[in-house]
Amino acid sequence: MAPSSKADRKSAVDAAAWMFNVVTSVGIIIVNKALMARYGFSFATTLTGMHFVATTVMTAVLRWFGYIQSSHLPWSDLLKFVIVANFSIVGMNVSLMWNSVGFYQIAKLVMVPVSCLFEIVFDKVRYSRDTKLSIAVVLIGVGVCTVTDVSVNAKGFIAAFIAVWSTSLQQYYVQSLQRKYSLSSFNLLAHTAPAQATSLLLLGPFLDYWLTNKRIDAFDYQLASLFFILLSCTIAIGTNLSQFICIGRFTAVSFQVLGHMKTILVLILGFIFFGKEGLNLQVVLGMIIAVLGMIWYGDASSKPGGKERRGHSLPVSRQPKHISDSSMEHDGNA
């Protein structure tokens, strides 16, 4: 196959993987908002455990049909990943509960420079001036259109601090473990999903009761709420898988930067479906700045020298090697 043809195919698969993540991520946000706001199901941590149960079932089915091959992930690495990932989930839930929306959004923006720090320290990555500036433009744009009221308290700050560092480290681990043990996205998810499902289902009900003063076993389960729970779990399969695919194909930093496109889309869909309240010049200006920054980042980071690791060019859509032949192409079409 000609080099240009290979590049075109890779670009198409990259775009498909990214759109897969955007659609599932935005979809699960809308479904979960409806589930919590309309039916009062406020058990976020336990719901996440249910998501990983559904993902575990999916990986078991794929393994049964031969789409997931046998692979090895040491228990020590699995344990570290699950601990960090669970701290991320719990930290984000608690941060949202204890902080204002404005400070919560600021904490999410801080994940980008923290992810950069992990790549600089652990992978010896160097960023060009244009790449750094484009990241700053994205953060400014998203900040302008999402950060409103900003109030800080001690326990909220601690929760946000834990959420930021654990989430950034979890996303770095996804790429690091895939590269270190030659794991495809499917393989890594098959190792981590059962452990996360078990731990979150054991921890979730107690944490949710502590946060909401409500017991999940006392919830009034009706057909409609059960439908939304099932729908949320179904979409979560795609969300979990697409996160691993995208971080494997790109980098944790690129996933964070481009991930703010989902924030913009959620805002736009909110205005379309729930009215124009909150839509003003500041929000529109912030969206435009963020989108321009994302375009600039994509161009700057893909150029030679945009991101360099140990003297070699590190393009934004780098593709690690995995066990299965063309496994990432297979991932992109999931």
C-alpha cells in the first residue's frame, strides 16, 4: 500500500475513533443528567461500577468470539491502575459535590498542564512554542465560556486536587501500559474493567450514602428509571472503550486538549434542547477561541518538533505496537 494511502487510512481511523469518543461521551452525559435530574438517581459512584460491569460483559463476549487475545498485565500494575482510576472517579464526583461549578471547571482545565508534566517527567517530551501557546488558547477559550462563579473551600480544594492528579495519572497509565506490555485497547480494558467493577460496586453504595444521605437499596426503581440505567450502562461501554482507543492512538495530553470539544458540544446541545438561557456573547466568544485553539494545537503538535521524545518526533496521532495485527485499526472501527 502506498504511503499516502496508509496515511489517509490512518487519518480516517483516527477521526472515526475520536468521533466514537465524542458521541458516546456526550451521549452518556445527557442520559446521566436525565437519570439524575428527572428520576433522582444520584448514586454516581455505584452507577460507574455498573458501567464497568457492562464493560466487563462486553470484553468477555469479545474474548469468547476471539476478538481479544490472551495477554499479560502484572498484578502490581493492575492494582496501581485500579487505585488511581478509582481515586479519579471518586475525586471527580466529590469535587463536583463540594465545589462551585466554576471551580470544578477550572480543576478540569488544570488537568491539561498536569498531563503535560507527566509526559515531560516520565517520557522526556518537549513541546514547541506553538504547541504550548495553542494549549493555552484552548484553556482560555473553555475557561471563558464555562467558568462563571468561582468559590473555593478547603475540603473542595482537596477533592479537586486529588481528582486532577489522579485523573491525569490514570490517563497517562492507559497509554503507558499499552506501550509497555504491547496491549491493545481491548486487552487493557479486559484486564482493568472487572477489577474496577468489583471495587466500585463494593465502595460505591457507602460513598454515595455519605455524599447524598440516600441509600441505593431504598431507591424507587421504576421501569423508566431502569431503562435509563440500562441505557447509561450501554453507552458507557463505548465511552470506556473509546477512551482507551483514543489515548492509545494519540496521547493523554491530546486527549485532554481535544476532549474540551466535548465540553463545547455539551453546551451547544444544552442550548438547542433546553433553551437559550445562559447563551451570551461571552459564551460564544469562548467557544470560538477554544475551537481555534484546538485547530492550532492539531496543526502545531503534528509538525516536526511540535512534540519530541528523546530526540525523536512524537506526532499527536502516534500509534503504539500491539499484539494483534492492525489491532488499532480494528479499535478505530469498534
